[in-house]
Amino acid sequence: MAEIMKGAPAAAAITEDLIRRTEALKQRGVEPCLAIVRVGERPEDLSYERGALKRCEKIGLRAVSITLPADCGREELLAQLRRINEDEGIHGCLLFRPLPRHLDEETVCEALDPRKDVDGMTAASLKAVFSGRGAGFAPCTAQSVMELLDHYGVDPAGKRAAVIGRSLVIGKPVSMLLQARNATVTMCHTGTRDLPAVCREAEILVAAAGKAGVVDADFANPDQVVIDVGINAAPDGGICGDVRFDAVAPRVRAISPVPGGVGALTTAVLCKHVVEAAEKASLRG
């Protein structure tokens, strides 16, 4: 049976490291701070916000929640982002997306200072991921994949990796992060010809297609590490991943579950980005 790569132990290790780094910053007169901007009351946003606030409290980060009504105007939201940009005491900003349809999401995202973009939503942040230079951070979910691999001792260097998915939130940035660690990456998607054969060649398989159960046993090989990033509605009312866990787990070396895998890491990675932003800001003086 495969090793089960649960996210909670990795998140706990990151949290313990961040507690030490946050205390060191406070001793230098810097209190790392995250601003959380939410438009409306979507249940999934509220759930994530509660988890993020709980993680911030555990680490010792200051968190500021800014809530706007679902029918707020663009200028009202942009004014909040300008205040965050100008506030030297705020080091990172999480803006929940998608925004309501009447708001121009691209314009809003680009209004945030990339140095405070701790979830990879600005073009400058994505440029940094793709080029290895510049301000900003990778999207938290994409970075969580790398943190999970690191925690379980999976070094991407020299390995063949396949990423199913091509979004700017997960698929493309994960591919770039793996390449930066010297993996040889094949980017594919549900339209790739003979997708199972492509994936069987991979030593690391990242499933981020957004389609329940798309990865089955014929995608797997015995030396493979499978990271499931999918979050889909399950027939029983719960959630399931992009991987058919019961079919794939007996055929691979290691696999992450859904729930309890990558998703358990995202708030820890969010806080890690805030601490890193605070450390960079303190060096700028």
C-alpha cells in the first residue's frame, strides 16, 4: 500500500518554523500582518477565512479582516486595496476570488502591490514564478504541492513529472515550480491524447484537472508519487479529488488524500508568505 501523504504534519512543521520566525521579527519591532479582503458571504470563503485566522493566531500573526457587501462598487474595493498598499504595517493581502460578476477582477487584482500579493493573483507575481525574478509569491495551492513533496522527502530534481491541468492558479505555476527544482515536466490536460500513457511515465503526478476521478489505475506506476489537488463534490455530499484514491493507492509509492492532503497546507503556506513578505520589508527598512 502506498504511503499516505497527509497535509496536517507538513502544515504543523511549517507552523512551528513560522512561530520562531515571527517571534524573531517581533523582537526587531516588526509584527507580521495579513489583511483578508472578502466581498460577500460565500460559505467557502467564510470557511477558509476562519481557518486562516486560526492559523494566524497560532503563529502570532496579526490579521485584519475587511468585509464588503456583495454589491459593493469597484471604486470602494479599489480604495481598500490602495489603503493596504500604503499601510506599511500590513505585509500581505488575501483577496477572495472569484469576485462578483459586476466587478472587473483583473483590474482589481492588478491594483494590489505585488510585494503584498501573498496568493499569486497579480501578473507580476506570476511573472516571478515563471521567470524566477521579481516580487510576489506563487499561488498558495501551487506552493502547497511543493511543500508536501518536501515534507515527505520527494526531491523533484532529475525526476519525470506530469501535471494534469493548465490553469494560472495551479497547473501552470506548479509546472514552473517543479521545473525550477530541476524536474522534467510534461504539462497535460483532459484533452491530451492517450493521457493515461503520458501519466504512467511520470515519477511525480500532480492532478489538478478539476474533474472528479479523472485519474484511474491505468495512470499509475509502482514508483510514482501522486499529488491530488482536485476539490470536487462527491455523490455522498462530501468532497473528492481528481484521483480515484482506492483504485490508484495500491499501485503507487505514495499518494495524497482528498480531503486531508494539499488542502490542509494552504493556510500554513499563506502565513509563510506573509512572514517572508515581512522579512523582506524589514530588510528594505
